[in-house]
Amino acid sequence: MIKNLSDVITLSAEKFGDKTALIYNQQSFTYREINRLANRLASALKKKSIGPGDKVTLYGENSWQWLVSYYGILKTGAVVNPVNVMLTPNEVEFVVQDCDAKVIIASQSKGTPLVGIQQKTGVESLILYGEDIPEGAESYDHFLEQGRDDFTSFEVNTNSLSTICYTSGTTGNPKGAMLSHRSVISNFLMTAQMHGRSEKDTVVSALPCPHVYGNIVFNSTFYKGGTLVMHSLFNVEEVFTSINQYQATMFEGVPTMYLYMLDHPSLSSVDFSHMRICTVGGQTMPTSKMEAVEEAIACPLIELWGMTEIGGLGATFAHDGEYKHGSIGVALPYTGAKIVDVDNAEVEVARGDVGELMISGPLVMQGYYGNPQATQEAITADGWLHTGDLAKMDKDNCIFVVDRKKDLIITAGFNIYPAELERVIANHPDVAMVAVGPIADEAKGELAKAYIVAKQNTPPDIDQIIAYCREHLAAYKVPRDIQFVDDLPKTSSGKVMRRKLHTLDK
């Protein structure tokens, strides 16, 4: 039975031994090797008196060192604080201080500002992997040499804290979602079951490990004894090469990754014959684009939904059941889901009506670290989590996300959902990607503006796009401004950042 999250790699090392667990930069690691390295890191941390309840910040791009550190930290009973690589030094300093981190483990590329952060905070040790380690930091390789190959993981209570994962902080400072071992374990166990994972799977992914989607991918893959082909960053050519070379059975990504793949000239030369399923999450994806992906890869593309505050997925479809494009699926087993009135969470709306999606069950976080007020605002007294997503539910309990509550555009009193406009515009044959955001208007308050990346860099006529929108949208929803751009601002996981669209304005 898994009690400590690190048991994933410990038990799989016993069961799968010399089977390949990870391929990174053409370098392969067996389950036994990953576990041995994690043991060395855990025992070296213990020499620094790191143990149950201590916080260790993990800050770096995808790498074998990141995964080894993740499991090694957990083996000691300490709490992992995985940090988004796109955070600025000031944001990282806030996170480190807020969660009371004792140790930072990071990539060398983040080293210089971290030395300064260590000097200004209560961080006792800074350990960096890579070349040219700056003065004041320890070498990761040297640190591993101080450890032992064998280590007995600390036996935790499953309700104890495993992870403090910080939200993006779009409305102020980031907030640290506290996730128990039980929460994350429950999540990847149910996800593995829903998606039919097994030791026969070879999963290609460029999702960031600190992101909950990336976390569920590697934990569920390792738990089932599959092979993870991990990329540090998403690059279409490199992903295609991995799919061909390793006969991938799964690819997992966000919508923009699939859109880049669809628009790439090498798509037709990729061998997708071993693909079993692919998953997509992070943002809604137009149905027409999902169908185009399925036609190209000749396997189901299953949508999923999750968030930091539940440690991974909250809804998806079973790999061997019926699924509906445009829906994020049904709630995971043992997980409650309901749609409530946006102004009164005690009132559920009728089937098919739009309201706020709320989630309950073992996946829900314990709260925000050191922030009881934010916790009280996010979780009701009876354990229901406000997701901030506007959604509707059909008669089959399938959930359809309409948009983020905070992204709603109000034009002269009318509600405009950017995701709805994006789905329509994305269906235009000359559009590769699109994002919609608000622009100020003196008379109507806000208007919708569309930022479009054209296919093969050949922008269509703006009037054509406007005419297309008028055919498919109510008059008040038609974008009042359209701008063609080379690319869209994205997070480290590849999600479009609507809040940054205004930086593209000309």
C-alpha cells in the first residue's frame, strides 16, 4: 500500500527493477537507478537534518535531477515545494520565504539570483545541478556522493503534507496550496485507472514537472511501470522524433502543443501507429481541432481538467468508454462535482445551465499555507472547493467548461466568454491559434479583441474573419478588434496567458 508519495518509485523499483523508467536527452534510467539516486539524495538531506515537515524548494526545468530530487525529498518525510520555472527572482524569494524553505535544489541556470535569495532568507543550503556552479552553492553531483544507495523512507500519515504548490498569483502574491500524500496518491491512482495505463506504455511528454498535469503524468506512469520519455521544453521536431524512435503509446499535452503539431510540415511523416490514447488539458480546445488531431494520430484524444488546488485531475473520460469532444469528462471516482449559482454557492443550477464548478472529496487541498482567509474563501465549511471555472453539466454528468470566471468580458451588460469566441474563430481554415481578451470602451465598458496566429504565416483578410464571426456568433459577441500576431504569450506548461495579451497591442 502506498502511504508516502515516494513509495511510487520504491515499490516500482522492487517490481520492475531494470526496466527503463525514464528517457531524458537520450539517456536512459531504470527504475532501480532512479530509486538508488533518490535514496542517495534522501540520505544526504538527512545528514543536513532535513526530515518530516521541513520544506525543500525544487526549482528547475524538467530533468532527471528534478525527478530524483522529488522522490528523494519525499523519502525523508519533508515537503516538496515545486516552483514554476517562469517565476521571477522576486517571486521565488516570496515563495521561499512564505513556505519557510530550508533547502533549495535547482538547476544551474537559476543559480546566480538564488545565491542572493539564500543570503536574504532563512535557506540553509542551495544545491545546484549543472556546470559552473556559482560560489555559495553546492554541487548536486557532489551532494549525491555524500549519500547512500539504501534508505528507508519515513512512514508518513497519508493525511500529512506532501506538497506546497503555489498558484500563479494573477491577483496578488502566489498562494501555496497544501496537498496531502493522500490527495496526490488518490489522484494519480484514479487517473492511471481511467486512462488504462500499464507497463506496456511509453509516454512522451514535455509538460513541466512542477505543474500538476506534469506531476500526474510522471507519477501515474512510474506507478504502472511504464516508460516516460521526458523533454525539458516542448519542441515539435524533438517530440516527433521521440514518438518515432520510442514507438510511443501516449502523448500528453496542452492545446497549443497539438496546434503546433497540426501546423507542422513533418506531421504526415510521423509514425503514430503505436499510439493508444493522447490526453489534452490545461485549457479548452476547439472540437474541430480535436477532431483534426484524432484524424492525424488515429487514436482517441481524451480531454481532462484539473487545478493546483486538487493536486492534478478532477475530471476526465475513461479510455475504454464513450467520450464527448468539448467536455472535460466526468468527475473522478470518489470526487463530487456540482454546478452552482455564481452569486450563491448554496444553490445548484439546472442541468445545462452555466454556473461555477465546485469540487469535493479526497483530492481537495488542505488549504493555502499560512493564509486562513484565502482558504475560507476557497473552501466551504462542508469541504466544497470553488474552482473559479464557469461550466455546465449534461444529463450524463459530463462537464463542459465555458470559461474562467475571471476572464468574463462584460459588454454593455452582456456576458461574453472568450473561450466561446476562441472555439468559433479556431474553426476558420486559416487560423492556427487564437486568444481573446478585453479592451476598454468608454461607452460599453469592455469589448472583445481577438489575437490570431495565422496558419503558415499567411494572414487572411480581417474582414473575412469578422464576416465568419457574424455567421456563427450573436452580434454583441463579434470581436470589435482583430490583430494578427506571430505567437501568443504562454505559461511554462504551454497554456495561453490571456492576462498578457494586452502586451501585444499595437
